[in-house]
Amino acid sequence: MESFNANEFARQCYLRSEPSVDLDAIEAPIDCRDYRLKTSEYDKILEEFDVKPGTNLMGQCNMWVLCSGPKLVED
């Protein structure tokens, strides 16, 4: 089992947000308030990273997206 890659998780969230941005391709800080991520896309990312509901990892991912990630929006 591969370990969870938090940097890649964050990168995928921002790549799939609107507008899209590649965290690996920029040097300046971004303002997370400027980005939106559909909840259905967030669910897909969680699944791809094998984040299971009810786990500590799920809680950590949710806290990150609430504090530092793109704003979650309903589809």
C-alpha cells in the first residue's frame, strides 16, 4: 500500500478546481478563496487517494480543504 501523498492530493484539488491551477507550476502563493471545487470532483479525488469515510485521514483531508483548499460547491 502506498502512503498518502498530501502534496499530490492538494495539487489534484487545485487542478480540478475552477479556475484550474497547477501548484507545481507556480511560485507565488495563491488565495484559496479564488478557487471552487465541485463536491462530486472532491469525492472522486478522495476515492482515487483511497481515503475512506470515517477515518482520521478523511478528517484531515476535510480540514485541509476547509482551511486551505478551494471552496467546495455543490454540483
